[in-house]
Amino acid sequence: MVNRLIQLNREVQQDPQNPRLWLEIASVRMGKGERDEAIKALESAKRCADGQPKVWADLGSKFAEVNLFAQAREMLARACEHEPASADFAHRLGKVLVADERLAEGAAVLAAAVWIAPTEPLYRVELARALLKARARSEAENLLRLVLDRSPETAEAWLLQADIELSRHDPSAAIHALERAFAQRSREKALGMRLAELLRGAGQHVRAAEILRAVAGSHPEDVDVIVALGSAQEGAGDRVGAIRTMEAAIELPDVGLDGFLRLGALYKASGRLDEALEPLQFVVEQDPENADAHYHLGEALLAIGEPGQAVSVLVKGAMLSKDDRRLRSLLQSAAAAQASAPAGDPGASIERQVGLGAPRPTDLAFTGDLAQFGLVDLLEFLRLNRRTGVLQIVSTQGMGELYMSEGRMIGANTSNSERMGELLIKAGMLTTSVHEEIIAEQGEGAPMALVRAVLDRGQVKAAEMRAILFQQAQDAIGEIMGWEDGYFAFQGDDALKQAFADYPEVELDTSSIIMELLRRMDEENANLDPGNFDDFEL
């Protein structure tokens, strides 16, 4: 395409008054997505197209493609005035008018095209489409029926009939109409994909796979077609064929992560668990917010006897999709399997995971059920071992994340707690406008990012910020300790060491937080002791 554009530029320099060259340049520019440059080329073509009605008509169609309907109407109207007997020009002008929502005018011009060329079925189909859009449904259906009776090989007529059937909520009739259209245009991607989607919705997966296989023959490197074919084969029960198709799909240059996810899920469903891990881990790494990928990877890890890793992955997935019962059920199974697993060398069972970004063996001890380990013990262990990362907790009562840097706490929140920005604004340390400005600059991230930005701006002193962080951490830990159930996973993340490298005084000692929290809880319990009310008269 680039070479063709270079060649056209050379030709137009030698013959700048040739509107056809400018039209072709516009087409190439449009193909590259360069709308503004395409419009400039169209304007150049317009300036040198005097007395050429065919060029005017082509210009009108091109202007319509870039949604410049006023220019499109001008060019096509000029062509129609010059050659009033041209059904093609009238047809094009009518389509532009309809696209520009000038339905009555468009229908009238399309009717003129039908009158000029009564044997051309496409003009009648376009008129029927315009009438439908203008809500003249009965008239449109009668006109379309006439076309289908006289010219049943007209694919456009069957496509419009499918639209009508779908508007009546009759997918089986729409499938029949699309099948008739596909028989005429079996190489067309959009038509084949649409028909296959309806077939799959109707449970006709085998036929959907046949349609997509035919389309793939004409589009062998089209990722959308290949992935859709793999899905149809899977729905038809041809798991082996689906795997072969998806293996081919991930070799294509434009394949997305969905292709790797589907392949990993297919491997897993076929019992090829070791092969499932790599594509699923790849999706989790590239799209860490993908809850489906976490589910499938967690299930595969559990199936190969790695419940610790499964819990770690599934906790993250559950935090992404809080209402997904499937994830929670699998997490419960993985936690139970981890609790019942025999003690031993945690590294021996994960040698096959080396290179896949799996948690380090020493991290695996930090996954499981809170009821068995206890939050206070976990935090103390992380403190003593100077661990850096995120302790994620999932419960039916909420979600929580505790951020650690070498055993010291640098951030904490739960799904029920106030955000750091809200706390700073409420404390008068940050204005709403400055908060919005910071979020606009860096986006919504971990709470430490906001804290660091505020400190860097000199908005708050480190000692004042420490007090806010201490209170937030205390509230978060206190809330989590009150949860009746919960699963946790510690994810190592050495990048957190840099969060407050310039402000070490804001980092918190977990022992101090817990001791203060326990002291506060003792006071609250003492205040609730019935003996404290003895001195009050009722």
C-alpha cells in the first residue's frame, strides 16, 4: 500500500489535473485510516473533474465513505442532472440520502432508479431497505418478496430478509435467509461470521463449524475467523479439532490474548494440563485483570497437585470478580486441598513451573485459609522475614489488600473502607481539585501512588501522612480480623521497596499497629462490660 501511494504521488505530479489519480490516492489514504489526507485528495479531484459525470458519481460515493454527506449529495446530484437516465447514479444518490437520514428524499430517488432499471433487483432491495427505515414496513416487505420470487439468487435480498426475521424474533427464519445468501457469497467473512453466530446461538455448532471452515478457506490468516472456528468446533464436541485450530490461531501475528486463553482452557478440558499452564500463565501476566484467566489457571494448578499456587491465583481472581461463585467455589476447594496436603519440600512440586512466573517456593506458605493461619501470625511472620509484596484476602464479607515493604506496612485497604483520597480530603490535607489533578496525571492505582504524589508535592508532611496511614492500616486489619471466613495469598513484589524509598519515616511497624489495635479492642470490650453500667440509674 505504501509503495502504491509513492507511485501515485509521482504520477499525480506529472498529471495533476487527472481526477482519477486523486480518487485512487484518496482510496489508499482511506485504507490506511488517514481520513484528513483522503479528504484533501478528494477535494483535489473535485477541482479538476469538470464535465465528467462518472467521476462526480465516484466522488460522491467516496465523500459518503468519510461521512461528508453534503459534498456527496452535491457530486451525485450533479451527475444525475447531467445523466438523468442513469439508474446507477440515482441509486447511489438515494443511498447517500438515506444514510444522511433524509429518508423521504432517498426513497423517492431510489424509486426513480427502480423505474429506470426495473429488472435490476439490487435497486429494489435498496428501496425496500429505505422503506423499512422510514417505517413503511408492509410496502417494503411486498417489494422484497417480489425480488425474492423473481431473483432468488440475489444475496442482498436474503440479507435484508434476515434482518426482518430477526426484528420479528425468529432466528430460525433468519438462519434460513442467511443460508440462502451464503450460498451466493460463501467467501464473504462478515456474512459467514454472522450466520455462524446465529447457528451457534441455536445450538447448531456442527453447521457453524462448516460455515466457518468454508470462510477460513478464503481467509486463512484472519484471526477472528480462525478463533470463531475453534469455538464452534469446541461447541460441536470436536475438542481435538478445536485444539488444532487454536494452535494455528496463536501462530498468527494479530492473535489476541483471547486465543491463548481459549487454547489453555481447551488443553485443560482435554486433560493436557502441563500444556495448559503456559498459555494461561501468559494471559495472566499480560492481562492481570482477567478473572477468567485466573479461574482456568487456578483450576489447572489444582488439577496438577499445586493447591498453594492455585489459591494464590484464585484469590486474585476472586478479588477481580467479587460475585463469581465459580471462582469462590474453586478457591474453597484449593484451600481445602492445601490444608490437607502433606508437609514436605514446597520447591520439589513446582519444578515444572520454572520460567512461567510462578510464585517462589517460599511464597507458597502464604496461601490458604485464614481460619487455619490467623492474620496476626501472618503479619508477624512477614515482618520477621522482611517480606515485600501484597497480602490479598478474599472473604464473603469483603476484600482486602495489605502492602508490605521488607516486613513494614506501607498501605492497606478493604472493599468496605474509605479510599486514601477520601481520608486525606476529610482530614483537610488535600483539596478535591488537587486530588482530581493527581488522578488525571497518574490514574487510579495502588493507594501508595497517591500518597507518594502528595508527599512529592509537599502537600503534607511525612509525620502527618504517617498518622493517616496508621489509622487506615489499623482500621483495615481490624475489619479483616472480624471476618468470619477468608482466604489469603501473599504475592511477592520487590517493586514496592521503592514506594517510599525517599520517605522511610512513613513506613509502619506491623507490631505497633496490631498492639494498638488490640488495646483499642480491649477498651471497646471493657466499655461493653455490663458491670460498667452499675452506677447508672435506669
